[in-house]
Amino acid sequence: MSSQNPTAAESTAAAPSPNTAAPNTTAPKKNPRGLLLRLLGIVVVLAVIGWALWYFLDGRWYEGTDDAYVNGNVVQITPQVPGTVVSIGADDGDLVHAGDVLVQLDPSDADVALAEAKANLANTVRKVRGLYSSVNGAQADVAARKTAVDKARADYNRRVALAKSGAISAEELSHASDALTSAESALIAAQQQYQTSKVLVDDTVVASHPDVQAASARLRAAFLNDVRATLIAPVDGYVAKRSVQVGQRVQPGAALMAVVPLHGVWVDANFKETQLTHMRIGQPVTIESDVYGTAVEYKGKVQSLGVGTGSAFSLLPAQNATGNWIKIVQRIPVRIVFDDPTQLDKHPLRLGMSLTVDVSLHDQSGPTLARQSPTQPAFSTDVYKQQLAKADAAITQIVHANMAGGR
């Protein structure tokens, strides 16, 4: 019986002690690292979705490259006449304006030649005036010869009547006939001389006479040679590549320095051929330079797409007709011009600077190649026209001074 009824000690041992701790029934804490990973995954998925939406709606309509550089006109200053340099008016980095003196050559020889040409023109004008006077004199001589012929003919006719009546001898009649013949011959000679003189001045005035025109041309050449002893800046810009020195003997065509108009630079961007599928002339372009970074953004547009790759116009084009051939994606130069040149006044660019360009491909209505020929020069100067105008003014003054009431 004792085996079936637990003793008091066993009951006491079986009963839980009030001091014994109860078992832990709370849930374990979640791992924060797993939560962060899940949040990161959600962010990545949303970013991928956002990037995909941006790319298909807007991003794919842009093409960009950092293989772009500033380019522009480099106006070479070269002499047109030989001479010795006596002064230099500008150095590298100086700002010059069209017409400013850059280099002065010794003008002594040119001054002498110009003075000789002026004297020759004045002398020619006076000789041509003499031709007009000769015409007038020859015309008067013809009139006098006609009068002499009329008188000789009248004398001969009277003597013919007198000879018939026996009043004069046959010898006197013969003398009258000889006088008439001589007068007629003198008239013919005077008429020929008049025609010869008249041919030299027909349909001309002194200023348009061929001899005066030839002398004027020689004076223009001498005047230009004298003026060209002073080398001036053809355009506004900054001086670069000065190599000339005082005392140097220079020859026509030698490069003395260059003038770079930084206000008219452009961008040559080299795009991969696979990037030109949707590129068109006139599309807007955003431009950033390495020197200013993202703080300055230029606005431009596509002016032209190159007609060949860079390698096609290289000195030694690549020859791919070989057994060992590897395809390389070629690059096409694209010219980009600035919309507002005043951007370059605030943030100037120099030739050769690196740029990053992005072309917006949204508007594809433009052509890929130019459809019209240019209507205006791409780049020009008119400073040299003024030189010829001064020469013409000098010619007019010399001709007028030596006319003295002539034609």
C-alpha cells in the first residue's frame, strides 16, 4: 500500500517550490540585420524600376561623350612682302582688335618705290593730256590743209581758162597743177595724222586712258607693298605662338604669330558610330568643361555631323584588308556651336580644353547632312579692303592735281 501512496516527502518534492523560477515564455527578438537587408532589397528594386522608367521615357533619348574638345580659328599672321622687323606690337596672350599693328617692317624700300610710282602716274597723266592736245592740233591742221587745197584748186581752175586763151604759158599751168597736187597730198597726210591721234584717245577721258590705268595699277601695287610693311590684326582675338623677333629678316608666308578669336570657338565631339543613329543637325546640346565642372553649363546645338571617321582622313589610313582583322568601333566628329556666345565672355574657353557633351535626341526632324550650300562666308575680314580704298583715293588725287583744266 505504501507503494501506491506517495509519502509526504515525495509530495513535497513533487510540488513546485515557491522560490523556483518560472520557465521563459516570451518570443525571441528579431534580427535587425535581416530587416536592413530586406529594406535594402526593396530600395534596390525601386531604384531599378525608377531607372528603367527614366531610361525608357527619357534617358535613352540622350547621347553623351567626354571625348570632346574646344576648337576654333587660328588666324596666322604672315608677311606679304619681304622686310626686316623693326617693332613688335603684341605678345602672347595680349588682346588685339582688327586693325591693330602687330609687326612693323622697315618701310624704306617700299616708300621709295611708292614715290617713284606716284611720279610715274603724274608724268603719264601729263603725256595723255598731250595726246588730247595733239588731236586738237591735228584737227586744226586738217582744216588748214583743206583751205590750202581749195585755194590751189581755184588757182589751177583760173589758169586753165587763161591757158586756153593763151594769156599764160603752159609752164605756169603746170606749176599750178603741181601746187594743187602737193596741197591734196598734204591734206591726206594731215587727215591720216589726225586719225592716228584720234584713235589713241577715242571714247576715253584722261582718267580712263589705258596708259593712265596702267600707271595707276603700278601705283596700287607700290601702295599696297608700302602698306603691307605694317602687319595688322585681321580680326579681334588673342595673340598666340609669337615667334618673330626684332631685327629678323622675314619672307612672305613665314608664320610670325597667330590671332585666336576665342569668342568664336566651337566644340568637336567624337561620338561612336553607334551613337549617331538618332542624332540630327540642330538638336540641343548641354556642355560642361573640365575647368569649371558642373558649376557652369553651356548651351549649344549640333551644327554638322562629320562626313568621315577620324581614321579616314588621317595621314596613314588604317588598312583592314588583311588576315588579322579586329573590328574597332569608329568615332565620328560632330561639330557643336554655342547658342549664345556671351556665355564665353563670363566663362571663357581655350583651344584644346576637354569637355563633356550631352545631345538631346528628342527632336529628330532635322537632317543628318547639310541640304543647302552656305550663303555667307564661314569666317572673313574686311580690314584689307580699306588698304585698296586708300590707294584709289591717292590715285584720284594725283590725277586731279595733274589735270589743270584737261579732260
